[in-house]
Amino acid sequence: MINARAETVHEKPAYRHSFKSRRALIPVSGFYEWFPTEKVGKSGRPLKQPYYIRVDCTIVT
């Protein structure tokens, strides 16, 4: 697994031990969120559309 939500990482069994024993900061320029659309897939569930959310950090001195 390559990602975890910061809000729930301490609750997930796959990340629980690592979260307690070691941490890392990974710089990113953004992330994806998936939103349901009006279209329905073969499974009968709504298809999801990825949206890239850019994190813009501007340092003003």
C-alpha cells in the first residue's frame, strides 16, 4: 500500500505499528480525491471521477 489518510492512519491495522515506531514527511505537490458521478458502471455502482487537488505553498519573506 502506498498511501494512507493522515486522519485515520493510526486506526488502520496495516499502518498501526509503523505509525507508532517511525514517521516520515513526504513532500507532495498535491493529491487525488475521487468523487462519484451520475454515470453507473457495470457493477451498478456510480463511476468515480478523479480530481487532482494541488497544494500550493508560497513563502513570502
